[in-house]
Amino acid sequence: MLATILHKPGDIRCEEVADPKIIHPTDAIIKLSASCICGSDLWPYRGLQTVDGPMHMGHEYCGIVVEVGSEVRTVRPGQFVVGSFCLSDNTCPHCRFGFQSSCVQREFMTGAQAPYARVALADGTLVATAEVPPDELVPDLLAVSDVLGTGWYAADAAEVREGSTVVVVGDGAVGLMGVLAAREMGAERIIAMSRHASRQKLARDFGATDIVVERGEEGVARIKDLTKGVGADSVLECVGTRESFDQALACSRPGGTIGYVGVPHGVTFDGQNLFFGQKRMLGGPAPVRRFLPDLLDRVLKGKIKPGKVFDLQLPLAEVAEGYRAMDERRAIKTLLRV
């Protein structure tokens, strides 16, 4: 089959590889209904993450189960499933505590930018829908696998509540999903920090009440002005750079909470600032599996349309253009038809 392989920074190819096979009795093979490119895929593509050799790309997925290992009990061939980018058994103490992304058997999904993929720990990772959904819902369901689940976790970790004031740092796909999540959780004011007109429009569609284009000290001043000098109750950090973390900390009120889901690169903290700033922080790899049943239900009932975040669709054979478009910020998120 054809699959996406990153050979070195900037060198992404769609090339022939062996079809995936059952390796462990807890595995499942799925035929993907669609795949996509994640913002985190750009880190190795840009050379900001080590590439030791050819990498099979893709960790967001949904599709039809075609084969299961001998120990798989909760899904069966013919079912439509969605799974998390973090593979988990969903039974260990960390999973039962709601942090499946820290499962003692945790693996990270790879190889999903392809027509077929192997999913390890299938029982604990995959959630099946009651029926095979219509094709028009596939983008929304695919978004649940990572980008919506991650944005949702950012809002959950930031303790977004009814009537709260929320700032979202980052206008990529995860940040936009964070806006949607904050709206669903009842935030009264959602301030999206964005400089791009197309992303600002989508943020508004997802529930943003205010847009702030400034950055750095000017951005913080604008947030303080909008909140009458108080700052935000909850801040969603959805980028992972030192500048975005600094922005998130400075925008949060004393006693406020920062939910951070951007993979940190070059981030350090000043202990004195943390101590006297009195900010709560929770983040890391999103435990998407915790939220999957609820998010799938919202999508299937038509309550949310996270698939709007895909503003470019390409066939798998043109995956290199999808990476270029996202790298050059010509696209928010690329959906790959397989």
C-alpha cells in the first residue's frame, strides 16, 4: 500500500510499504475512512525534532475494523471506530484515574497517513459507533481522534466553567478546538489570540467572543484591558513555544489555571514568577480516550461540527503539498482522502 514516510526534514513522500499485520493478539487492523496532518507532524518536518531514520507518519484516524487479534473483545470487524493518538489498555491505575495518555502500557500511534493501520491495545483504545456513520460525518469524527480531544483537554485542564473568562493562545487547529470546547463548557467570554483573518473567522464560528491580534507585552495589556485588569480565569496554551507559555502565564489571573497541550520546545519557567503569580497548571499529552464517548455522542447528534477545522482536502498521493500548505500557514489542517 502507499503510505506517508518522512525521510528527513522537508522530505516527505508517499511511497509503497508493506500492509500492516496483526503483531500482538491485542491488535486491530483498520481501513481508514480518512486521515490528516497534525500540527505536531510539522516539528520533525521542520527539523525541530530529531529524525533518526524514515518515519511512518500519522496518528489521527477513524475507520472500519477489518481484522482483530485473538484477545480483542470490545471491537469486531465491520464496526466503525475512532481511537486516540495515545494507545492505552484503559485498565491500569492511570487509565482508571482518567489519564490514559500515561497508561503503563502506553504507545503512540504511528502510520495512520495511509489506507490501513495497525492499532495496538485495541480494546482500550478504540471506541465503536453503533452504526457506520454517513461519509459527511467522517471529518468531524476524525477530528475527535486528536485535535478536538486535545483542545477539549486544554479546556478541561484549564478548569473552564460556566460563566468564566477564557483566553486561547494559539490559532492552529488545537487552539480553535479549544475555543469550541470552552463554548461547550459554558464560558461566557472566550478571547482568541489570532492574527489571521481566516482563523479569526473560524474562531468566531466556534464561539470566540473577542479576537486579540497583539502579541507579547501588547497582547497581555490588551487582555488586561478586556478583563478590567483582572486577567483570565482559564488560559489554554496550544502552541508549545517559550513565547506562547510566557503569554499564557501573563494572561492568567492570580488563582487562574493554565491548560497546556502544545508540546514544549525551549520552554523554561521562573520559579519566583510561578510562586508569586499563584497560577495553576495542568497539561501534557491529552487523555483523549477519556473524552471519546462524550465527544462522539456530540458529533453524532449534530451538536458540534469540529470537521470545519479541515480547510484543505487532498488525496493521500499529494500529502507533500498538505505538509507544505500547513508549514507555510496556507492551511489550518489538511484532511487526506485515502
